[in-house]
Amino acid sequence: MSSQFRAILVSKTEKGQKLDFVTLGEADLMPGDVTVAVEHSTVNYKDGLAVTGRAPIIRHYPLIPGIDFAGTVVESGHRLIKAGDKVILNGWGVGEGHHGGYAGLARVKGDWLVAVPDTMTTAQTMAIGTAGYTAMLCIIALERQGVKPEDGEILVTGAAGGVGSIAIAVLSKLGYKVAASTGRPEEEAFLKSLGASTIIDRNEFSGPVKALAKARFAGAVDAVGSTTLANVLSQILPEGAVAACGLAQGMDLPASVAPFILRGVKLIGINSVTAALTRRVEAWSRLAHDLDMTKLKELTSHAKLDDVAALAADIIAGKIRGRVVIDL
Ligand code: NDP
């Protein structure tokens, strides 16, 4: 690996942000004890916000964005990581305050890295990416609340997106009956191929919020937030649970406490960014076991560094189906 590498660099200007393709050297990287030859990164919703500048995700300029990557270690001062190891990076402020995955080379703290599961390639781990790993954290959270396949249907909101599509594939493999809420009726066949049995128009969750509506779901994985999450809470069966990880519709939550105090519904927050290493390792090993790699292939497309700006705009516009891997 040459010490020179291509990267996307976002700088601050008087008008906002600008994005350049640059050639950098190792000396341009930030401090860290492990250097990784990046093989794949991805475009997550947060990358969309960062690259377009739609939300103040980037906290340090100039910055290489890209909140996740996978690759091969080229140099390590970390006691548990050695050159040649295949590793995954998700979160920890990478692509926000620390140079990220849209580059041929990355330098990070070894404590942030997770080993690529033996049965997976680096490309497969990035097809899953932060979105898929977060979907798994959501499902583990529902399991910990005792939500079982026989309890009833699980709703997945933002179904055709990254978190949603992987949540559907994993839930269906685990034997859950899955209802997929989407604004894209044209994706019905795709969502059914992943394992959804019911398709619901997302507008059903965008109307006025009742304190309690007809209870119909044993649980939910919510990537959308706002009015959708409030409506979902009001439709959860007694003692059911909702894992909330996203804000694609908005950060607000115009809900009442009625589902909590009258039905014992649980709302579990999911933060993937600073999740402890043990939880990460658990999530990745569950993904290796509980995600059908054929379905993962179906929901994944591949693109290049040059495509990132357009893909960032597309993901914010809700136009990306499943997951996009960026091949470095
Ligand atoms: P995607 O854009 O791939 O998926 C989001 C989906 O939400 C869209 O595909 C769309 O699904 C739906 N959606 C978009 N806009 C709206 C809207 N205005 N109203 C209702 N539904 C909408 O993003 P990701 O899957 O990468 O991320 C999903 C969310 O999860 C994001 O908010 C992201 O920030 C969050 N996230 C949080 C993490 C955490 O640690 N808490 C980690 C990873 C992601 P459809 O077309 O099917 O309706």
C-alpha cells in the first residue's frame, strides 16, 4: 500500500461546506494506534447529513467523512490487533470529529475496532454497515424485553432504507412475522423478498396521534422518529416494546404517556455510536449467524468514492433502497 491515498475532504467555507477529492499522505491522518487500508465504506443516513451539510454532523474541518469502514490493518501499536487483521469501524465520532472512511487509509484507536467475523468478507460487513449493525442492536433490545415471535407482528418503519431492510431480513430469519411501513409502494416485492409479510403505507403513521389506538404490534424497530414513532407507540400490544434508533422524519416525539402507563409499553433507545465493545461483538456475531447473506446481497448496491456526493443527497431524499457500499 502506497502511503499516498485518495480521499474526500470536506472544508468549511463562508457559504457552508465544500467537498474536494484530494490525494493525502499518512502524515495527514489524525492520531491513533492502528492504521487500516480501507477496502469498503458505506453511505448511511448520517453520512448523508454530514456530506450535504444538512445537519451539523461534522465537528472538525477539514474532515474526511464516512462514519464506517472495513479493511486490513497495515500497522498496529494495539496489543490485540496486528498487521493483516480484518477489522470493522463503526461510530466513535469517526466521520464526525475524526477522519473517516471515505479514504484509502484510516488511522483510529484500536479500541474502536471490531474483528470481521470469520464467515464474512469486509464487503459484507460494509453491506451491513452502521445501519445494519444498529438494526441488530434494535432486535437484541426487543429480545431483551422478552418480545417473542409468538407474541405477534413486529413493525419495521423506514422499511426500504438501510436499518429497515436489514431489520426485516434478520427478524424474518428469527421467525418473527414482519410488517413493513414504507412510503415506496413500488418496493413491495423487494420488502416481501426480504421477509416482510405485511406492507403498510407509512402515511398511516403520519396522521394525528391518539393516546391509545388499536393495539396491533408486539414490537417495533423504528428508524423514523417524530409523529411516526408516536403513532407506533399508540399501536403496541400490552407489554410490547419499541426500539427507537432513527430520526428520518424528525427528532421530535409528539406522544403521550398513555402507552407506557396503560399498556406497559417499553420504549428503548438505541445508540450505536458509543456502544461498548461487548455489545458490538455480540451484534456482529449475531449478524454473522442471523442474517441471510443472499438477502444481504439482494439489498446491497456498490458505488465509488466519486458517487458519494450524489448518494448523500439521495439518502436524505429517501431514495436509497437498502444499503450502498463504497468500494475504495
Ligand atoms: P435510510 O435513508 O437508508 O432509511 C431511512 C428510511 O426512512 C427511508 O428509506 C424511508 O423509508 C424512511 N423515511 C425517510 N424520510 C421519511 C419521512 N420524512 N417520513 C417517514 N419516513 C421517512 O437511512 P438509514 O437506514 O441509514 O438510517 C435510518 C435512521 O436511523 C436515520 O435517522 C439514522 O440517522 C438513524 N441511525 C441511528 C443510529 C443510532 O446509533 N441511533 C445508527 C444508524 C442509523 P421508506 O422509503 O421505506 O418509507
